[in-house]
Amino acid sequence: MCFMTALRKVGIPAACWLWACFNCCGSKLCLRDAIPVTEQTREALGELLDAFEQGSPFLTQGRVFTWIEDDVERTAFLPRGSRLRGELSTARSLWETMDGSTMSFDRPELRGIESDDQEASGSAFEEPLRLWRLDWPSANVSGEVFRILAEEGLRIRVNVSQGSAHSSEGVQALVDCRISESSASAANDDPEVNDLCASGAGPRAHVLLEGWRAAVSAADDIPEAMRPVSAGVLDYLGFESVFLQSDLVRTGSVSEGQCTPPLDFYRSYNFSVFPTIAANFDNLSSVLGNLSSEQVIPCKDWQSTSPTELRNYLEHTGDEEGVVFRNATARMPNCSDDGRVWLSPSCRGTPERCIPFVTQSSYYIPEVMQQSVFWQQPIAVMDLTPDAWVRVGSNMSVLLQWWVPDKAFVGMQAITMPSPDKEERDDGLYRTGQYGDLHKYVWRGLAGVAPEAHHLVQSFSLNVRAMNGFMAEMHDQRDASDVACDWVRRSSQKWSKWLPGPCNPGTELLQNGSCRECEAGFVSN
């Protein structure tokens, strides 16, 4: 604490509903705040009691405790600012007798982050840290790990958004439209920015954890004065491609003369070389016969085929028949079957020779449209509802868009494509595969109002081994929150390094666990 300066506790609203947050009141704790006095914990608890006797009545640094109970490893975490519950003398007596009693602690109240916006009165207020949730399993479980560490480690309340299917939307949610007049002139010339900033409001979220290529492109398109800030990349990579069932690959393909093309190689789908390649798959009529019209999304509603992507398609392929004008200025894919199926040039005149390709949320459609032209592949592209996509991909012989890490399928094989060319892909040319970093972004003002939260985002990273384990558990119907909590309980050596240490010199520790600069003329201990 700062000498001659009283501690000032940041006010915490009394009712959870004031935060209007998702997962707010009643969320169960993952980490314990009570520790049994045993041989395994006695030394660490003794050091803790010594610290209480010699200085502050609350912890100046977070502490992790682990022990084995009923053959299960247990974990407790006491964040910075925690207090001993009860009298110190009673706790010391429990420690000395070591009779198996439990020593309990009070954690600081959950707090918000200071908003840099101000109410009409001109006074600052608090708001929850808002995490943008993405609607796929790897993003859900990584978001849960982050929420647990932010709430139980930093004691910062987290509001999780309702979610979206595209990480580009997450980047756009971090945009801060409250920009200076000098910066506004450039932004006003961009119609997409005008749409984002119609209300002129601040960010809808503060943190995005798993940004794919579309998020990077979206961030690059935002004027710098409003653009979210990169917080690094995750330790696991994102791989999105065309997959098929491994059984199809193992059983081989229909012979083309004396050659049997391997089905897990992109050149095997060249219609001019292997004209009967589609015989290995269910035909288009069969797939459509197993779907209702509501399960096949109209091409006009494909979100990924933006004006930019369709311009890229025309520029790089020259296939003018593949697109059509929906009005005087805007294009859309030129689709058959009531505007729901896009056919590649190799089978546009003979749909029965097309290989069905299914996706959901219009993922990977710009890529497969271009690749089907470059590699002369007979492809029929369909965007399905998520449930229909899983059912068709699991039970029918089709090509499908998929990505890893994910839990939707087992026993799938990716089609080998040319090694990724980042420069080409950045230019909207998709004649190579995709395998790339997953990016973290934060609202550009986060470091100023919540440096500890910003540090957690920068440090936060889950490796490939952990994520693959998460996906296997979630494929077996385990909930993301349970999977995340189990990992946090057994991985304290990793995540404890992501949390802040003691307050820096020149700052004081508040009872809510945060640090504040000493007033002018005072020093800290």
C-alpha cells in the first residue's frame, strides 16, 4: 500500500443483473478457495500465514495450491487481494495441529473494467469485460478457459456475447467508432465503415481470441484510428480445407484405364484426365433428395461471396458464366436448382457428373469456386444448415468443407493441396491450400483501462495437444465449460504465468486485487 494514503475500494454494483451479462449470477467456481491442511499443502500454507503475519491483510500475489484428494488432483487458486477467512490465530492453530481441517479464504468481489466512455454526469463508470464468442467448438472452449482465468484469476467480470459464425464479425465488434474529427474524414469515405459506425458508438466487445484469415482481412480494411489491436497468435494453427471420409480414401477409387487416382490428392479430381472420378461419390440428385429446401441455403444469401470475393473470382478465373448480376451493380454466384447449387465449369452442362461439395455458413466457398476452375474439378457447391452439413458429411459420399481443430467429424481425410502461398492468398488468389495462424485481437483502448486483462489476452495460448484433447472430449458430448475447467484445474503451471505478479513499484494494492498508482508525493512498499 502507499504510505499515508488510505485504500480506496472500487465500487462494485450490488446486483449482477446490472451488468446485463451472459453467465453472470450463479456461475459455478472452477477453482477452490478452501484448502485442507495436509502434508501436501502444509509448507505452502505456512508461508502464506507468515506473509499475513508480517504485512498486508490480503495477498499481494496470487497463489496456487494443488493436492491429491480421493485419488484426484485438486486445485485451489487465491487471486491477489484474497483475505484469510476468520482469525489468523485460529488458522495458525489449525496449521500446527494439521488435523485435516480446511483453511478458507475470501476472494475479492468481481469487478468490471473502467469504461473510457462517460455518462452525462461526466463521471467514469465500470462495465464487464466483453468477450466475442465464435460459434465453433475450439473457440467456445478457449473462450471458456479465458473466462475462468479472467473471473477467478483476475476477478474481472466477463460478459460473453451471443456468438457469430464468422471471425470477421468479431473484429468488427471491436471497432471503436468514437474517433477524432481528423481521423473521421478518411473513414467517412468508406461505406463499410459507415455501416459499422452508423450509431457512432464504442466497441461492442473488447476481446476476440480465435481470428481466422477472414478476421485478419477485416482488420486490415478498418482505418487505423478505429482498428482493433493485434494481441499475438495462439499456439495451435487453424487448418481449413476440403475433406472426405477416410474409408473412401482407403478403399480406393474407380480406375481410369491403368491408373487409379488417389482420392486424397487434388490433381485426382481433374475432369479432363479422370472423367469418371465422380463415380466414387453420391450424385447431386441423391444428396438433394436427402435434404429439404430449407436445409439448402440460397446462393444469394451466401455471406462469404462478398463483392470483393466475386471480383477476385472473375479476375483470377475469367469465368463470367459463374456469376450473375443480382441488380444493376451487385453480383452473386450463378446457381442452378432454384438458385441453391453452384456448378463448376467442368460439369456445368452435365450436373450428374458433378461431385457434391457441402459446407455450412458459406465457409470456404470462394476458395473452392476458384480451385474448381484452376484444377478443372467437377464440383457442385451447396451451403447447408449446420445439422444438415454434419448429417450429409457423416453419412454420404461427398466432399465437404471442414476445419481443425473441431469436433464435428471423426475419420476424415484432408485433400492434399499445394503448399500455402500467403502473398497470393492475401491478394484473393486461392490456388494453394490454407494453414495459418489464429489471431487474437483486442479493442484498441483495452490496455489503457484494463492493463491486467490486456496482459492476459497477450499471454493466453493453448497448444495443439491441449486443443486436440478438448475436441476429442467434446466429440463425446462433454460440455465446453466442463472441459475448460478440467484443463484449468490440472494446468496451473502454465496459466499461472499468464496472471500478473505483485503490484509494480509506485503503485498500491487495492482490496479488489487491482493496482493503482500512488498519488504524487507518496511512495509504495
